[in-house]
Amino acid sequence: MERVCVTGAGGFVASWVVKELLAKGYIVHGTVRDPDDEKKNGHLKKLEHANERLHLFKADMVDHAGLCIAINGCAGVIHVATPVPAGKVTDPQAEMLEPAITGTRNVMNACLKSKVTKVVVVSSIAAVIGNPSWPKHTKMDENCWTDAEFCMKTELWYSAGKVISEHEALEFGKKNNLNVVSICPSIVFGPMLQSTLSTTNIILLNLFKGKNSFNLLELDKAEEDVDIPIVDVRDCVKALLLAFEKPEAEGRYVCSSHVLKTNALIKLLKSLFPHYNYPTVYVLLPYLFLFLLGLNQLFQKMERVCVTGAGGFVASWVVKELLAKGYIVHGTVRDPDDEKKNGHLKKLDYANDRLHLFKADMIDYAGLCTAINGCTGVIHVAMPVPAGKVTDPKAEMLEPAITGTRNVMNACLKSKVKKVVVVSSIAAVIVNPSWPKDTTMDENCWTDAEFCMKTELWYAVGKVISEHEALEFGKKNNLNVVSICPSIVFGPMLQSILCTTNIILLNLFKGKNSFNLLELDNADVDVDLPIVDVRDCVKALLLAFEKPEAEGRYVCSSHVLKTNDLIKLLKSLFPHYNYPTVSCRITTEDAWMLFQKGKRTRILANVGKKFDALLRPAKDEEN
């Protein structure tokens, strides 16, 4: 895996760079002043994959030796570190110029010493637009450079530091045959990963207090309504990674996405938060140099979605993806204070700000009404999956599934929810002995509930009855209900408690055939098993929720795997285990076989992962 160093890793933009690099599979070296400072850098250690692939190094920008250690072994460097003024600069040399200019020189020399192949320098729009000599009515682009001498005279120290350090970095690259690209973002806004407020966020929050604090960014007070160039931090980071990964990227780029009037900003804030007293004085940017906080989330009236059974295997991933998309999530759980079952939810990105857990069992109608109140949508996942023989079908399976779904539907109607996605199962599709032979089983095929009761397939009974009732309820009450029938869901878990499908997988290592946990019988027949990765399943659920054209019922599957092939695959990866020699088949074998024949007409998530993704939980467990 390729190693990349990110300077100033704990900062606003840099934290997002670290997050995205880890998500892309890089090993990340991050420079920080104090790796043990949990307040400033603790959020980095909580990022996904941080335990395996993030290494923090103590290195100030004026510490050349420390930078050399951090950058050693890295193929690339993304140089973000530079102070942003949080007030009047009293010592320009120590506060701004030395960290920016000397720091960048140190980074460049360390990169040359370590034979780094590419460096991306994060500059600023401040290094572009502070040029009073630029011809009037001529667009300021990457060819325009801020006048450093003018900035020093007018005490715009941030601009001076940025333009000098960027220019020197590009020249250093040319002289030393080092591939250096610079990116000049406009006013970077967006959600923060760190707990300490960035300067731009301080400015925005001060607006709520009626304070004009744009002077924190070297601005003067004025009554003019000017254009403000802005960019979301996530878009900025995409640009940085494009510049890093694309071999054709060279030279200098300006990164901006929107223009917002200062007056429009005040009006927008007033419309969203009318109970605050806003300043009546607008801000004039000297040469259009302005920084704002990220409003991408605040500008939208965030939509609320309720996820039932939020702590479960599939539901946890639904919560994670909804939070990542900017939704406020209401999650129903049996006990919000049960850290073993639900603690993982509180550790998800954005959970502190936008996740609300409600105590509500599926048979607790009042609790469901409380949880769903105020939500525009519901993704109903809650349903017990058998982890052994069902001894009390009504209490263990039927009441939670059927009565629970009725309660959810009625609560949705009461709260005037706009859309409901019901997570059903392939078990509600394929157990139908009356289905014509040689006819593909698709969304038009329904499991025979009466047959399942006779054969004691209680999970299938609960799924098919609850799904059918939910769709009919929607039709009768003009409620938009869509159902998704996933095949067998495998994949990595977010929760600490093993789910049924992963119990089955792990039992194979012990030589146990435990497919009976899914109401399957032992047999010597090597049947086709339709499977789907949990992340693809969740993509399908969110597509069904977000796409207005989604309607009715969908089957969600991505791969077909022979039971024998599964055993062989496990053996090739983990040969030191004793595997069962008996394959598995479903009681209604013909139904499963027919499901695999022909084209499945309404499958949503046909974008599956490699087999390795299926086995990741096993790898994690072994480690």
C-alpha cells in the first residue's frame, strides 16, 4: 500500500484529507504537534481504518528533522499545515510567516531527501486575489498572483505567507525535478471532524450573536454586498486527491464551486434560524478575500429519517450511510444505554450531532410514534433473524414481524411520513411450491405463508405476511411504501455482537454446518446461494428511499455462490481449519434453483463486491 504524508493532520481541511486517504486504502503519515493531545487529534484516531493505517508523528513545521522522519518512506505528501488567523496578528514572523514560509521550505527539502514522487501544496484564494495591479474587468484565475509586498504593507499576513510559500514551492519543484502541484481553494466551508472550532466556524457562530468578526480573517467592516467565492470542504479534498492521483495534474489550480452574496448569507441564516440577532453591517472583502464556515449542512433544512432496529447488522449500515449523506437519524433500539448492543452507533461519524436513539420495541406503538414523529421517511429494518430453533413462533418471530410492522405503518400514517422502505427478505419470495416450474422467481412471486406455517419456516412466515400487509396498507392509505427483498446478506459488521449470517460463516471454520439457523436442512446437494454484500444492500435501500420513481417491490441480490465453492474458497484462504464435508440445501430446493434461472427483472443492487468482502468478517475475527 502506498504511503502519503499529510502535514497539519489535525486541522479542518487536513482531517478530511486523512479520512479520504484512509478510505481509499492509503497508509497515512500525519504530522501533528502532539500525537497524545486527544482534544486536538483524538478524532483522527477514531476514523475508519485509523488503527491499521494511520501513523501520527510529532513534527512542527519548523522542525526539519521531525518532518524528515514523518515523510520518510512516503510516495507523496499533501502539505496542508499553515495557521489561519483567529484574531489580530501581533507577531507576524512567529505567528504567520515562519510557519508558512520556513515550514514549506522544510517540507520541500524533506520531500527531496526522501525522494517523494509528488507533492500537493494547499495554498489559498488569498494567494490569488490580493493584487491591486491586476487589470480591471479581467478575470482573476491561476495566472494571477497576490502582491506579497502590498500585503505586508497592509498587514495582510495570512495572504503574504500563503503567496510566498506557494510560489517558492512551485519554483523548488522546477529546480529540483520534484513534481509539485498547488491548489488554491476559495472560502472552505463544511462540517468539521475535529472538536475544536476552526476560524471560519467561529465567524459563522458569531453571526448568530450579532457580532461581525470577519476581522479575524483580516477583513474590514463595510456595508457593501459583495460576491463571496466558496467551496465545500469535501469538494476541496476531492480536488486535492485528484491533483495527487492524476499524473497529468501540474502547476497551479484554483478550487471554487459557488458564489454567495453576503446579504444572501444573512437572509439565509435568518430564514433557518430566525430567533438570533444578526449584524446589520455586511463585510467588504479587500479584493474579494473572504472566508466563511461550511454552510452546506446548515443551509439545508435537514431531513429526518427513522431507522427501526438501528443497532442490528443491516440497520447499523443504514444509519451510517444516512448520517454520511447529511440526514438527521432517529434510531429505534430496545435500550439506548446498552453500550454492548448500541455503543457502536454513537461512535459513527456525525452521530454526536445528528443521531438520536429512541427506546422503542416493535410492539410498543407509543414509543414508535415518538421516534417517528417529525420524520419525513422511515426505513423499517427491525426483524429478528433466527439464531437457532424457534420454540415460541408467536413471541419470537410473528409478533415482532407482523404486529411490529403494523405498528410502524400506523405510526407513519399518524406522523404523515412521506415514504417508507420496508426491508423484507428473499425468504418472502422463494418458498412457493406452487410456482410454475422453469419460471423465474422474481418480485411477482410470493412465499406461501400457509405452507411455511405447516413446515415451521417461521422467519419466512413473518417476512411474507408483514411485507404484504405493509404494501397493502400503503395502497389503502395513500402512503408511499416500497419493499426490498435482499438475498443472504454477508459483509463486515459495525456492531460487536455477531449476526446470524456471520455466525454461520464462522461455524464453517469449526467444521459445523449451521445453515439450519436460517431454516435450512443438511443435504449433499451443492445448491446455488444468492448473496449480497451488506453495503450493496444498503445502497439499494437508500436508492429506494431517495428515488421518487421507486415503487412496489424489489429483489436485491448481487452474486450466486455454490456452497461447495464457498467451502473451497474458505479452505484456500484459511487452510488450517476443519471444514464440513456436507453442503447445504434449502428445504424447498426447487424454489431456490428456479430463482437462479433466467433474468431477475427488478434487482436493485447488482453492483456486488469481490468475494473477499464476503470473507472480511472472518478475517477480522481470526485476527
